[in-house]
Amino acid sequence: MLEQRLYLAQLYDIYGPLLTDKQQRCLEMHLLEDFSMSEIGETLQVSRQAVYDILHRSEQIMAEYEAKLGLAQRVARQRHELTEIYDELSSLQIGESQQQMAGILRKLVPYTGHTGQEE
């Protein structure tokens, strides 16, 4: 349940601006403000069933965007790779070989666009 909620929040961060204002507000109240469907309904002056439908449809739309674009998956992969690079850099000792440093810098190329050839 918590993992699903975190996943939806991540999708919302990425794809939220592509939703309608009402869908955005419903998701914000549900995910970020922890409102119940009844509370959301009262605030937006719609039925609890309408809130359920809006939330369900919004989740479907964001899942479809993710299936087509894969941005959330890309962000997660990049975060993991950058964490590994950070850990490698943190473990370097003074006097480590240039070869190790070059290997770490090569891992950064996809994120920076640098080829390592510039001086």
C-alpha cells in the first residue's frame, strides 16, 4: 500500500502537469494531504464515487504515460547509478590511480555530455 502510494506520488511529480486541474487537485489532496475520498468530495463538492473515478482515471492516465515514456523508470535508474558513482568517489583515497578516476568519470558521461577529451 505504501509502495503504491509512493509510486503514484513519483508519477504525479513527473506527469501531474499533464492532468486536468481537477485531477491534479484530487491527487494532491489524496497523496500529499492524506484526505479521504469523502473529504475530497466535500471540498470539491462532488460525490465520493466521482472522487474515486477521478483518482482511478488519473492513475490510469499516469500509468499509460509511464508505459509509453518511461520517465519514472529512467529517473530511478539514474538515481541508482549516481548513488553508485557517489559511493565510488567517496571511497577514493588520496593517491588513487588515474585509471580508477577515469573509470568514474566515464560513468558520468551520460549525465554531463562531457566526453572526457576536453581540457
